[in-house]
Amino acid sequence: MAEQRGTPLPEDLRPRIGCLGVKTESVITDMLGWATEPEEVVRLTQEKEALYRRLVREMGQTPQPGLRRLLEGLAARGIPCAIGSSALRRNIEECIDGLTLRPFFRAIVTGDEVAHGKPAPDIFMEAARRMERAPGECVVFEDAPAGIAAARAAGMRVIALLTTNPSGALSTADRLINTFEDLGESDPLAWFEAIPA
């Protein structure tokens, strides 16, 4: 989108732009300074999200290794799952439908459904409420510092995926993994009991 606008991204932001874990509106206004007028922010946000969905459809997507196995194991044990994301609902639904993962999630909570996005805990608190679970019973999988901060503020345990950020940026998580396969081959749910409450 920056290329289409002829506006180069700041060098320090370029490698991190897709790894921030915050709402697109915040990136446009606070980090890029592309707009401040509400109508223009909405227009740019919609343009960016449409571009994202087009690229996902054109390029396809592959689930993280071990994700389906983990979700199947959780479902078999009656452990509910939810998605708590700063992304737009339409983006999330297109992704999980494309990967045929929607049946595994009891709830989807997006940044536009809560008063405050990550790093505030609102998204994860609402996800716990919709799953009818106390925050302390929840484990969050995150790949961004803002998401880890949100999980911590919600009183939840957190496992960080090293897919988009280096380990140093995610070091406040309870555990760091490269893929869901790192949770264990014999029992991918053993991590749940292993993390102190």
C-alpha cells in the first residue's frame, strides 16, 4: 500500500509493520502518520484490508505446523477455543474458512468489538467471557508484544509463537515456541498442565 501511495515506510518500521499486533487504524494514524481525519483513516483502513484479503486469496495460505492437530486435540477434550485479534472479522473469517478451521472456534472477538485494542486486555477478556471461562483458566497464543501485554493484563497465561518477532521481543511469555509442533509429539496438550497457573 505504501508503494501504491508513493510513500516509503520508515526504515525502522518496515521490517515490523506486519508484526505489531495493533489495529490498522493505529498503524495509519500513530505509526505512519498517513491520516488523522476519521473519514480518511477509515478509507485507508478499508483499502489496506481489501489489499490484504486479495493477496491472501492470490497467494494462498498454509496453517502453522501442528495447529490442526492441536485444535483437534482440544476439541476432543471439550476445551473451547476462541480467536482474539486486532484484525477485522472479515479477514479472520476468510482465513479460517480458507483453512477449514472455523468449526474449532466457539468465538471470534475483534478489535472493533471492544473499547480498547491490544495491548489493553479487552479482546481477551471478552473472548474468555464468550467461552464462559475465567481469565485464569485461559492460555493465549500470541506472536506480538502488544498481544502478550494484553494477555498478561487479562491475567492469562501466554505462549509466544516465534513466527513474526524475535524471542527478545516476546520474552515475557510463559513459553516460546517456533511452531505448534513444539508443544510435543506424544501429547500436544501436555503444555497446559506444565504451565503454572
